Amino acid sequence: MTVANLPITGRRQRFALVGCGRISGHHFAAIKAHADRAEIVDVCDVDPAALAKAVECTGARGHASLTEMLAATDADAVIVTTPSGLHPAQVIEIAESGRHIVSEKPMATRWQDGLRMVEACEKAGVQLFIVKQNRRNATLQLLKRAVEGGRFGRVYMIAVNVFWTRPQDYYDSAAWRGTWEYDGGALMNQASHYVDLLDWLGGPIESLHAYTATLARNIEVEDTAVMNIRWRSGALGSMNVTMLTYPKNLEGSITILGEKGSVKVGGTALNRIDDWQFDTPHPDDAEVSGASYDTPSVYGFGHQLYYDNVLDTLAGTAVAATDGREGLRSLEVLVAAYLSARDGKRVSLPLDY
């Protein structure tokens, strides 16, 4: 794909942001950390209070609608941190304005919407980034290198657990939360980054079978889900997700078991290497003890590192690590899981499209 308006050099890259809710603060902080290279020039939200807070935080111009902001801004790229169900229409509108896009996860809640987003960006010649900041965690970078370096030999099993809690007042805090149209459930929303690991670390998935349930929360979508998975490599595995853990977030982990190695990256949000064993020593082993870190939230510290790649890509010195088509990979797994749970059958990948 030929990308228009690149490279951006000789000045700071200009960003606008739509959706000034809780995740927007991580983007504001990441851009601030790169203040020598980037700045926030415009922000937008339909909630006047959220908008006023964002304007105060960033010093950017405030707008009540995306259309209004696009007509006025001189931003090179727009960050999309609105409810997931709004992403497709907004991304397409931004693409048609000729601006690059950084979209939070999940990129969409429906498979066809994800395809439309990618097609619109490719047609407009703009770059679409999908935020996958967990990939930048030091713990996962070490694990990725071990996988790519063949240190496990043949991988036999992969297990992912997301044992978190989201009380009813979390879902009641906004009308869109816990809805099929705008949010998605425990798999689609809270565990989206962990679903991404299934393909990023395990490789292409051959098939899966899932169950979902709404056991305790008064919401449209699931608060609990399980998934059995077979990878094309022959490896087997599972994913277990719940937002009902008592009394607080307990674990966000991935375990990989192979013929020559066993690793568990755990903690509450993949922030701690709990086990690291391989049959052959490697220089990376010396980095294990320093890779773990404390995190006050499940978001971690990956947004700043993620923007390293965004800024380098827009400057013409790198390629996007997680572009729209990379984003489709985890969306496909999510959609397959929901199809499986709905129809009570195994679903093979890739999906028909």
C-alpha cells in the first residue's frame, strides 16, 4: 500500500483525539513523553465534562463532534479512543479526511466492520495503527524472542488466563458498557489483548470451541468465557476469562509448554515472569529477573513504547508493527469464539470472507 503524506519530518507530529474517557489519559501521557516529537492539537468528546478535562490536561482545542474537529484540525493523525462499536464509522470518516489513524482495541466488534475499516484506509492511502501495547512489555518481548528463536522446540500447549473483576457499577458507569453494539463482553473488551497473544505467540489457529456465560452481571454480553484451541502447528491450548474474580484482579497470564522449555508470564497483567526454564542457556536468560515490573493497573506501561513505533512509522523510519491487517487477526479469533459459543460448534479459521 502506498501511504500518503509521509514521511512527516522537520517538525513535531500533530495528533488529535476523539473519545476523552478513561483510556485517553494513557495516550495523552504517551504523547507527552514524546513531546520533542509529537503534540496533541485537538480533542473531541460529546460529554462536555470529559472534553473540558481533556482540554485542561492537554491545552488542545476542544470540539463537540468528530466532523467538526476534522473540519478544523491540522492534525496528521487522529487517535480513536471511543467505545469499540463506534470505531468503524469514525475510522472511515477520518480516513476519508486524509489523516492517519491510531485506533484502540478492539478495532471493531463485527468482522465485516473490521474489513471495511482496512479497505477504507487502504483506499485513502492512510496508515491505520491498532493499539496492542501489551506486546511491548519487557516480559512479553523476552517471550516473543524465545518463541521466534525456537527455544521451546515443538510447542505442545499454551494456556491463557484472565481472572479479573469488574463490579456492576463499572458497567453502570456508562450506557454503552456491557452492550453488544458498542462494547462486547469479557473476551472482546477486557481480554482483547490476551486474545491477541494466542496468534502473536502461538501462530495461526486452526480451530476453536468456546462457551460464554453471563453469570452475575446485569449486562447484555458475557462476564465469563472459556475457549479450547488447536493451532496449525498441532499445539493445543485454552483460554479462561472472567470478570467475576473475588475480591479483586487476580491473574493475567500466559503459559507455554514445549519439548525444550516451559515459561509462565503472570502477575495481574503479564507483568511478572513466574517460570523460565529451557534446556539450553541463552544470553536472554540474564534479562529475566529485570523484566518483571509492578503495575498499578491492568493497562501496564506499554502505550509510551507503542508510540515509538507509531512516530517512527510516520517519520518514515519504520513500518507499523500492528497495522489494520494485523488487527484483523485477533478480531477474527474473537468473532470465531462468539460464533462458536452462539452455535455450539467448533469454528475453523480463517473465517469465510
